[in-house]
Amino acid sequence: MLPPQTDPASQATDEREDLSRLAAELPAHGLHATLRELPGPLPCLDVRNPAAPALTERVYAASGSFWWSWTERIAGCDDPAATAAALARVLRTTDPS
């Protein structure tokens, strides 16, 4: 479970902004993203590798951090570049070495 939020309305706006900044980083890594407003309190970012559409991940922003869909912290929302790099590693089709 993701960390609780204090004010859902203002938090959702902040989270959308954080997710939008992350989405702007992803094309440099060859990834596509779609901001989703799912039922519930948290917006999310659906990220996919267009070279292999089965490689997808849903990312959340809450409590100042980006989170994997399995609720493990990726990085702080102040570092969307680190999160984009982590997503690129997980969603890659081949080993870069």
C-alpha cells in the first residue's frame, strides 16, 4: 500500500505535475507514457516500451516519491531523471552491455 495522503485534492494536483515531469523524461529513454486518472485517490503513469508493447509498468507519485506498481519506492519526485533511467533498465528489450 502506498503511503497515505493528507489532502487528496491538492495532492492529486501535485502528483499529476510530478508524473507529467517524469513523462517528459521518458522519450529520451525510448519509452512512451500516458497519464491515467483511475478510480481511487491516485493518478498514475502507464509507461511502455514501444519496441515491445508487453513491457509496461504503472508508476505512481505519492509522499514526494515515485513508486513501482508493487509499492516499492523508485526515487524522489525531485529526481525524475533517475526514475526514467530505472524504468528504462526494467523495460529494456536487451542487455545494453
